[in-house]
Amino acid sequence: MKKFSKVIALCLAGVILLGGLVAGVATYQPPKVTLDNGTIYQNVKLTSTTTIVGFEEKVSGDVIVPEKINGKTVVKVDTGTNVKITKLTLSSSVKQVVANSTALKEFDVPTSNKHFKDVDGVLYSADGKLWYVTPLQKQALAIRLVRVAKLSANKVSKAQQNLSR
């Protein structure tokens, strides 16, 4: 009975160890790498693609997304929390965009990109049927314009009321 208990314990330990190894392999993420220009990227597991996962704070102004980084095609761009990027120019290979930069004013998309196009700096699907992202600076401008329009409408309404008295 003691031998049987030892065998069971060893088998159970093996299953636990093997399960931990499999779980470790399943959750492995390649490391994030920072280029000299401040671009932070991460290769996508088991593919020839990479994702830009952010930009260091030193990166500002106009940012041009490269077609490839170290031989791997860039398919996704995420500005991360960088607050200094004002213009994001996509490469033709980009298929996904996450833009959280509060300074972002516009997107620029080459006609060779089959997934997106820009209209006045706003990001749309290539066929123009889906709206994806309005840069935060354009959103702020739109909100201010709506407020001005409402104020103007209220003034006109009050002026008309005064005239009708």
C-alpha cells in the first residue's frame, strides 16, 4: 500500500509539474523592446508580425509608423499613454489602431493601406463605411463648436423673443 501511495504521489506531482509547464508556455509573451527612437514594440508569438505597443515620452509631434521593425511586419499600433504625439502616419501594413494620445490631431494614411483611410485626419475603414477613431484634439474642437453653436442659438432665440414683445 505504501508503494502504491508513493506511485500515486509521484504521478500527481508529475501532473502538477507538467500542468505548470504547459500553463507557462501558454501564457508566455515575448518581451517588449524599445528602439533608439523611443518606439516600444512586441513581436507576435509564432508569426512574422510585430505590434507597436507604445512610445516613450520623448517621442512627440509627427510619428511615422514603419512598415517593418527588424524584418517583422507592423500590423498594430497603440500610442499607449504618450501625450505628445500630434500626428500618426500609418504604414500600408497596419490593420489595427489604438490611439489614446491626448495631443493627437490627425491621422495620415497612405492610399496603399487596404484597411484604413483618413478623411480630414479622422480614421475610417478603407471603403469609408466605418468610422474608427477621431483624434482627441478634433473631438475637443467639435465639442467647443457645439457649445458655441448652442450659445449662439440661445442668443438668437432671446433676441427673437425681445423683438416679438
